[in-house]
Amino acid sequence: MSAQAQAAPQAAHPQDELLRTDRIPHIWCSGCGIGIAFGSLMAAIAKCDTPRDDISVVSGIGCTGRLAGYIHLDSFHTTHGRAIPFATGLHLTRPQNKVIVASGDGDLLAIGGNHFIHAARRNVDLTVICVNNFNYGMTGGQLAPSTPFGAKTTTTPMGSPDEPFNFCALAAACGATYVARWTALHIRRLTTAISEAMNKKGFSFVEVIAPCPTAFGRRNKIRRSLDLLRFYYERSVVKNHLAPGEATIDFDNKLVVGKFVDIERPTYLDQYDMVNRGELEAWPATGVDASAAGQRKAG
């Protein structure tokens, strides 16, 4: 390399302020959709008015879990399946923070599924981003709770016999206040969805359908990332405000994407404060005086 080339300044990345550049290059495979989801997250954070010191990112284990190590914010790479309870504790100790959970389908909805259900039920003020690539990509491409029926993985070489979870329907049924799903192709809509989710009070959920050519694609005869993206493009149909239960992922028909839920309800801390202030003196379901009932039980 010439002295002139060595002296030439390198062009800055547009998101350098949010990147831990000393950890670049990243470990994601060529054609992986996690980088796109990461870019949308950084773009949403860049537009957010919240001070950077009041934004935290939590992830679990897996390909997407490495995201927390690359973002230049207070970030936490937690144990497998435990990103949501860790984020819940962080939110309860620092309610002024925007706490974002970004992890994969196996981490959040398999080993972490019970935490997901109860955080949504309690309406804990978290933004949860699930990158769904239909398999356990980091550990060999095994069957995941998102693997489509009939799809091949290392543990189902003849095809998956299971029906996959509809994550959006699960989130909505458990009480999430914001639910959306987009693919890695819908970059602007995905960025908007993450921005809306971050500004929504309560448990907000954004699912990102992302290509995994290395583990999932090659076992299902879609070896190139562009072919996977084309596959998503041809089957995606936007249906905003559709009942989440009808937003199934069916690769034989259509892949439904859009914003499905955007509602208001008290957060976990709102309800905790209500109880702590003594505003629930009677149990509304029966009219029984709660203090009297407690005394009878104690006696």
C-alpha cells in the first residue's frame, strides 16, 4: 500500500457513535439478516430523544445475542433465555431508562418462553426485538419453536413435524401493548416499528424475519441469501391491524407482516404503585374487603 493510501482518512460509518468499532468486524455470516435488524435498531436509537446514558440494550445467547457487544451503549450479554428477567430487574431499578431486549427466537421463545409470557402479562415497560431465522443458527441449525412445518434442520432431517409458534399472537394474547412483524427487506418499516415500540409504554414486541443462509437456507435448498430475501419478498403481504392470531407464517401461502397491535393499558409499575398507595382496598370481583379477608386467613 502506498504512503498516500495509508495517509488517506477512512470514511466514517454513519452509525460510528453507536458502534464499538474496536470489536468490528462482526461474527455474523455473509447474508445474515441480523446485521440489517441491528442497523434498524441503531437508526431508531439515533432518532430517539432519550439521552444515550438512559438507553440500555440486553441480549441473551445466540447469533443475535452478540448484538449487545457491538452497540456502544450500556449493554448486557446475559445467559441463555434470561435476557427478559435481567431487563426486568434493570427497568425496576432504573425506571427512567429505555430498556431494549434484542435476541433470537430460540433464546426468547424457547428456553426464555416463560419469561416472555409473564413479562407481557405484567406489561413490564420493555421493548423486545426478536430476530427470527427459524432455527438455532449458532449451535448447528437445530429445530427451534419458529421452524416452519416441514422445514429441515439438523435435528429434523426429514422435515419438522411441529407447528411453529405464532410469536405475534402469543405476545398479543399475553397482553403486549405493541406488536409488529417485518422482514429484513422492510428496512424503513422495521426502523419505524422499533421507534414506535421504544416510545410505547408497556411491553412492546417487534419480530424480524431474517435470512439464515448458512444453517437454515442450505438445508432447505435456499443456499444464497438473495434467494432467501427473494423468497420473503414474493410471499410477504402487509396487513396492518390484522388480528395477530390470523397472522400466521405459512410459506406455502403468504407471510403476513405489519403492525398488529397498538393499545394502551397500565404498566406493571403503574399497577404496583396503585397497590402500594392502597387504592385497592376491596377486591372488585367480589366486593370482599381485602384487609378483612386477610385477617380471617391469618386467623
